Amino acid sequence: MLFRSPRVPGTTFTDVFPKQVPFADGHLLVPEGPGLGVEFDEEAFAGLDPYQPDRGRYFLRDDGAYTNW
């Protein structure tokens, strides 16, 4: 079964996560080094704006949850 994601893994928030889990041929790969294969840049994260939902692509449900359909 192929990995399905709205974005190609390793291409999102590359400034906050300069090293991400390897991905090839539709599969996440096991990292060759120690750990999970992810690095986190705290300074880049601190510089991000607070989360604001993209109301153009999502719909607000009656219970306050968001859905994309």
C-alpha cells in the first residue's frame, strides 16, 4: 500500500524541520542514522505566526470542528 498524504513528505515546513523522514517511491523509509531521522529548529518555529485556520478550504461544523468536505 502506498503512503497517501495531501503533501509530499519532506516538503512541508522545511525551515522548521530541516531534516525529515526519508521518502521514496510512495513509502516512508527507515532512517539510516540514530533516532527518528527528524531535526527540529526551535528558532524557526518561534518565528512562525500563530495558527490561523484556512477558512477558504475548510468548513466549520456545528460542533466547532473543521472538515474539508
